[in-house]
Amino acid sequence: MSILTVEHVSHGFGARKILEDASFRLLKGEHIGLVGANGEGKTTFLNIITGKLMPDEGNISWCKRITTGYLDQYSTLTPGKTIREVLREAFQYLFDLEQEMMELYDKMGDCPPEEMDAMMEDVGEIQETLEHNGFYIIDSKIEEYANGLGLGEIGLDRDVTELSGGQRAKVLLTKLLLQNPMILILDEPTNFLDENHIAWLKNFLKNYKNAFILVSHDIPFLNDVVNVIYHVENAVLTRYTGNYEQFKEMYELKKRQLEQAYEKQQKEIAHLEDFIARNKARVATTNMAKSRQKKLDKMELIELAKEKIKPSFSFRTARTPGRCVITAENLVIGYDSPLTKPLNFILERNQKVAVKGVNGLGKTTLLKTLLGIQPAISGKVELDQFVEVGYFEQEVPDSSKTALDIIWEEYPSMTNAEVRAALARCGLTTEHITSQMKVLSGGENAKVRLCSLMLKECNLLVLDEPTNHLDVDAKEELKKAIREFKGTVLLVSHEPEFYQDVATEIWNVEDWTTKIV
């Protein structure tokens, strides 16, 4: 049974086509992965099917009485509530039923006998619904899900206004899973999860009995949980049965077959055109030439897809610093209270260190403290006098400026052409370059910030979750750039497959924390 049917949908922004004549179906229990390069329109497609965006053409139809849950890249939380209060909102319909039941009990105190039976029947039905949906074990279910996604160590009585962007994303994801909708729509849910919590979510989705649509650039995660792939490329949406690896095999095979058919057709066209050119002027062969021309005119031309611009990343190296790039002595990091024991370490020249550990233990705080952005609770940090830092932040505010403006303001001596060329090297098109940062996808936004970093000479690269939102090609290119960088690297990442073969050392903040992990 088709739960969702999308027919002949087209959509664009100005002259830029995002989707063209796209069709899609979601069957009961299907686990769909929606894949494609940054900026191909995955989030736009999700916004169309959830009614946040009206397509230029086409129809979207859901089956009746469907419940959907959508976690997008830009979801927000209501200020002033605790994490627990937000999570209990997932069961609001059950609390409403309980309230209705209590009101019925109140009315029973002075109602005629003929109404009592009807009320008792209503109460019985409500009671059965509450029990069937686990109303009386809601708090234990909240604890289970919250601990699985790492909210337990933050504390469920924390006000949501005190949370980081990553922690807020976790709250929204937990609430969505607790709602148990018939269709789950997840846009890059692993971006703010560490390894343990990704494993929990992976297990949850593998055993999820309902359908879901998942956008993710975390290929091992995607591979383990989906059984259908929809690929969007050059505004075309194509369905493949199987996981991501099987999709890649079929995609490459299809691409090779199309290239072979194209080459064969081009040879045939050249042969026909040559025959026509040689024979159309001769009386004896002019009819044969006309026949070949008709065949040529009727031929349905094979077109190869435009090759996507693949990003090319590289970092400029500043003058060589001293051997000890960063020295920490009895360093305790935190905000209101300590997050770590006193730390003593030296980050040496040309070391490439990956920082890992569960969220909320201070990975970002550590980077900001080492760079002097955030004051330490105690102890001291000393940077070599010749250190030139290139810092990629995990969270940046939305901006109404264009990508072109952002780079130009930072590097005013560059010409318009030079700025455009630098952004193009990062895989951004003219449309991306002239678009406001706030309308770019998460991946396109990250590429603009990486471009800014690439134009700066530095000998210490500090990267806080740089792979969030990046597509597969961009991740591979960034890994290569980090590996080739002739300087020191401090990298926070939750993706072992990204950092394992570039890091010379791994620091686990779980070994330093004052919290119970």
C-alpha cells in the first residue's frame, strides 16, 4: 500500500531547477534513504512533501489518517521549558485524553442514570487507549530514549534555553522518536550525535516497524538502516532497491551503459552526417541522403548528465612555529562548573589530533579555551608566538549576506573573479555564490566557510565537526586536504571512518571528564 505518492513534481528557485518531473512513492514499512550531493534539493523535496513548500507543478497525496514526524536541519524549541517538559509534549494527545476522562468522572457525580452508562463506556474506551499506548509508563520510556541519545547526562530538568545547538537537536530528535509516527522524516539526524548514540539510533531505525525517509551523508549508518534509495541528481529523482552500496553498484553500471550507448550513437550520427554531406548534391544518391537525413531527424538523442563540480580543498601553510604549538598546564575547562580534571598536555608541531567523546563533555569548550575564546576555570594555556590559527566553528548564525559578500569582506584585496574562482573550487555554482547564506543548504554553507579557511595562511587548523552536512565527495576531499596539510591539526569529529586514517593521536574527553559517563 502506498502511504505517500508524489507525481510529476517540478520546482525551482529563479532560473535554478531543483526538481523536474519527479515521481516518488513510499510503501508501508519502507526504509528510504534520500541521497545526492549538497544543494541537489533533498531538503527542498522534504519541505514539499511535508507541505512547508508548494511545488511549481505536480501532485502530492498522502493516505488518510497518517501521522508524520519531521526533523529538519532548522527545527527550533520553545524557550522556558525543561527537556523533560518538551519530551512529555510527545504524548500530549494522551494527556488530553486523560483530562477528558477526569472531566467525565467529575460529571458522573450528578448526572441522570441514563447518561451514566454512556459516560462509563467513554471512560472505558479512553482507559483502554491510554493503557494500549503505554500512558502509565511514559516517564520510563522518556528516560530510556533520553539515555539512548545522550540527554541523560545533560539532565532532563535543564532549561532548553541553556542548551547548545547540538543538544537542542538531540531533544528534538528524542521527542520525534517518542511520538512514534507512521512516517518518520529525518534530515541528517546524526550530525550532533556521538558514536554511542549513533549506534543506539541505528538499532532503533533497523527495528522501526513504520516507514521512514532519511537524509544522511553518514554512509555506514545509511547502509545499515535503509532498504530503498532515492537518488536526486540534476533535478531528476531515481528509485533504487537495496542499501547504499547496492545503489552505488547499480548507479555506476547504469552510468557506464549510458556512456556506451552515447558513444555508439555519436558514431552513428557522425557516419550518417558524413554520408549525407557526400551524397546530397549528387542526383543518383540524393534520395538515399534524404532517407539518412530523416533517420537522423527522428533519432532520440542520448544526453549525458552534466558532471557535478567536485570540490577541491587545500590549506595554505604559514611560517613554521616552535615545537610546542599549545601547552596546557593544570587546565580546567567549563562554564559555571568544571567539565574536566586538571589537564596537562603539549600539542606538538605537525601532530594531527582527533578529539572524540560523548556530547556535552566539553569538546567544543576545549577548543574555545585553547584558542582564548572561552576563559578557563583554572590553569593556563600557552600558544607558540608564531602560531597562526585557522578555526572552523561548528555553529554559526544565519546571515543575509551572500557567499560572495562573506569572502570579499574577509579578503577585500581579492578581485570579484578571484573570489568566485575560490568559491567554485569548493564545489559551489554561480547560483550558490550569489545566494544569501541563510538559504543555502547546510553543506553549501560549510563549503563557504571552508573556502574562507583555505584562503588564510595558518599552521594550526582547529576544526569543530567539519563534516556535518558535507556530502560524500566533499568529505573525501576534506580528508585528503587535512592529510596533506603541512601543519598541526586539532579535529573534533564523531565519525571514526573520517578521522582514523588522518589522526596521529586520539584524545578522548571521556578520560578527562568530571561527569559520570
